[in-house]
Amino acid sequence: MKIVLYFGSFNPIHTGHLIIANHILNFYKIDRLWFVVSPHNPLKESASLLDENKRYHLVRLAIENNNKFKASKIEFSLPRPSFTIDTMMYLKDNYPQHEFQILMGSDSFSNIKKWKNYKNLLSNYKIIIYNRPDFEINKIPDVNIEITDAPLLSISSTYIRKLIKEKKSIQYLVCDEVMNELKTNGWYK
């Protein structure tokens, strides 16, 4: 099975994430797309992170009606902080029947040289990159990279958290199920 892994904090998951994921399903010959919820990205501040199980729950709510999507908490049981190469090695060892590819934004790819064992990652896995404003993609020779023109929305999880703190509406920025769960539990206030 061909599986694309979409790593992220998903703090919270929003419509932009879902549009990009749906674009990959529409235009790539893959069987599934997994949203891999990262407990702690070593290149990001963790102070504003909602508990990982709550973020995983929100991802599950957001994708529950699409059987091609899967929420994954694979990194919850791995050493922290989460390093993509460690996760990929774990998946390769435990799911040898699957072919895994990685989906990331050009903003993440611009930092790839800061990643643990990035050369190993680049030489062993196909990476699909979607453009993000102000982050030009510099191709690296002999690396299996594909650039996709996924439709982008100029929204972010940071912006959504800011709106929640300011008691403003996040309707249409997240799916209704996620919005209701955030409101019911008072998360990010």
C-alpha cells in the first residue's frame, strides 16, 4: 500500500490542512494519507501545544468521514522530541509491506538541513512538497522530490488560536466538528 505521511502538530487541525491532504488524494496514486500528530517538533516551541491526545482527537473528528485518511499517533510511543527519520525507520521496520512517502510544506523543506539525518531521509523517501508563500523550493540533485501546486489558504493554527483567545469566530477555518469540540472544552482560551 502507498501511504503519504503528513506530519504536523495540528494545533489545531484546520481547513487548510484538509484541502492540501485532499489535493494529494486527488492527484497522486496513493492508497491512504496519514495525519501523523507530532507530540513535539524539535524545531518548534512547545509551550502553546494542546495535549497530544486532544490534538489527535481533533484530527480524528476532522477526518472521520474520509476512509482514505487516517489519524496516526505513532510518534506518541517513540522517544521525544519527534524526529522524522526515527519515525520513518520505525515504520519501515514495523510495516515493511507499505511504501511510505512524506508530505511537507516548502517552509518545512527550507529547514531540512537542520533535521536529524536529513541526508538519509532525502535519499530513501519520496518527498512531496507543497508551496508556501515566501518559501522558494531549491531542488537538490538526485533526490526524489515532487513539487505540487496544492490550493493554499492563508490561515494557520497560530491564527486560529489567536482568534479563540480573542473570543472571535473560527467558523469555516476549521470543520464544524472541530469547532464544536474546541468550544465545548474551552481549549486554547
